[in-house]
Amino acid sequence: MAGTAVKIKHLTAPPEVIHRLREMGLCEEQQIKLLSRQSNFICLVCNARLGISSQLAESILVQPVSSKKAVA
């Protein structure tokens, strides 16, 4: 759901993809905010908007965070 803040718990992609995701700021324990979920996912990561495919998004396991800790 758009506007939802989550924390990344685990990356399940191949090692080279995991390495690239981490370079972009999508690493374990990082909090991100989902901005849009249409054909691609648009996320707010480290104050930057990042678009990823739905296929790639499926390899990122997340956990909701409470609204008090939501990413601005």
C-alpha cells in the first residue's frame, strides 16, 4: 500500500543482484517508504526515489514499522 513504511529484513536475489541493491541503499534493516505500486514500485530510500520492477521487489522481504518510526 502506498505510504507504508517498512524495514528490509532479507534479500533473496542472486548475489550480484543483492550487491547492487545494497549499493543503492536497499540493505537489511534499512527503512524505506513505498510511494507507488503500479507496474513498478517507487520507494523512498535514503531521501531518494527509486523505481524497481515488481519482479525485483518480490526478492526483498520486508516488515512493517510502526507509524512513529515512519520514514519522512
